[in-house]
Amino acid sequence: MRVVVLGAAAGGGVPQWNCGCEVCRAARGEHPELRSTQTSVAISTDGDHWFLVNASPDLRQQLIATVQLHPRPGRLRHSPIAGVILTNGEVDAVTGLLSMREGSPFTIYAHAKVLEILKANSIFDVLNEKNVKRQVIELDRAFEPALPDGSASGLEILPFGVPGKIAWYLRDKTPPGDREGDGDTIGLRVRDKATGKYFYFIAACGEVTDELKTRIAGAPLVFFDGTVWRDDELIAAGLGTKTGQSMGHVAMSGNKGAIESLAGLDIDRKIFLHINNSNPALLAGSTERTMAERAGWQIAADGMEIVL
Ligand SMILES: [Zn+2]
């Protein structure tokens, strides 16, 4: 199984269009290597057919940069992308779908709540349902996405609920009695059925619960929410008024932060993904970067490819 990180940044990317923070300024200037697009990964078991996890607003740029996702030579109309699995209905996760119009067939896999968001926004009708099928996925029910000809992909994907938050533009619309945020923040376990190798994709997580620890213990690879280094990072930097927690993101550092919470879980490879431009761990050589790396973590970068 191959996994390509199409984008490693949180919402806004690096640099963010309206941000003058240290990282964004460096990314525009002397450190272009800091530039990073918004979070998405591509997965394949055969190298020919690929599934995306989320379709970020930067998808078009990501597809241009990723040879594996180019149309095959000699084909006038073709894409190796067989499907897109959506883990939430936020702008960051769905707007790239709009760059996938033009008639190539693929399937969107998403929780019913996310499919409702697409249906309620008529702009997504550019994806004609004759070509672009929409399939409901359920929490705690593994599914095997299909190739465009209907054959098996060899991938088994298990969606599960992660403590998080509801999409901000729906926050006031939660029906009474609805379990808080159920289905709004989804983690995935992605398994190659032939080899049994698997990894976890958890790009948003508000809290590392004991249940989550038990689930991911012993995994060969975990991509984990690396939005902020410390909970009050945006406030301390004068960039905003929200804490990481209030945005549904546990901090990398600190008591009950991701580094501490995932220590000792016997995970072979831990990679922070969905990293906000305010996060000092993005800066090579920073104290924070060194601390994360000493704790056994990698910081994802666009284009990173992992073979499992
Ligand atoms: Zn910034």
C-alpha cells in the first residue's frame, strides 16, 4: 500500500493568504520549502488506482504536483482517482470536489451528514450523479471502496468517530437530542486486504480518549492532528481568539497533548498532519520541532510518500 501526502497544512495552508505571522512570512520569502497545501492524502494498493482522503481547496495544485495522479499516457480523458473519502463536511475537506468536474467517473464516500451538506449546496451539482456516485459510510462499519468498473479495490476502510466539533456553519443547526457531533469528525483505519498492513488517518481530534488510545495502540502508522503546538497558540500570537480545543484540535504539546498521550502506545511511525501556519514545529531547528522529533514524531510535508 502506498500513501502520498498531497497536503500537510491545516485550513488556510502555508502561507495563508491574509497572514503575516513568522512562518507565513518565511514561506513567502526566504523559506519556500515551508509552503504547504491543505490536508489530503492519496492511497493505492496497486499504484494504478488511487483514493483520496478529503478534497482540499488546493486539490488542483496537488494533482498537478503528483505524478501518480496524472492521466495515464495515451489517454485523452482519464484519472487514476477512483474515489474520494470525506472525513467531514468542512470547507477544507470538500471544496476540492469542485475541481473534479468534467465527467470522469469516481465515487464519493461520506457520512450521511456530509452527503446532506453536498446535496444542500447546489454548486456541488456540477458533479453529475450519473458519473459521480455518492455512497453513505457509517461509523464502525468497514467498507471496501470500488474501482470505477465495480471491481474490488483491495482496501478496507473503517470509519470511526473521533471527539471533535461540528462544522462551524452548522453549529447552530444541530437537531435537539442529536449526539454531539456524531459523524462530524471521522477518523479512518485504512487496511490493505492483501498484506494486512494498515494505518490510521486522524486529522482532527479534540481529545485523546482511552478508547482512542486502545484503538490505535500497536499500529504501524498513525497520521495525527498536528494543528497547534499549544492550545492558546493563536491567542498568544495575536492571530485569533480561539483555542485549539474550541476548534476541535488537541495540541501537540502539554499535559494531555498528542505527544504525551500517544507515547508508549507502541506505534511504529507517528506523523503530524494538518499543521497550522501558526505552529512553530513547522520551523526546522525550532525548539518545538526538536521536541516533537525527539519524541519520535515526524512532521508531514507535501509530497511525502510512504510504502506500507
Ligand atoms: Zn501565518
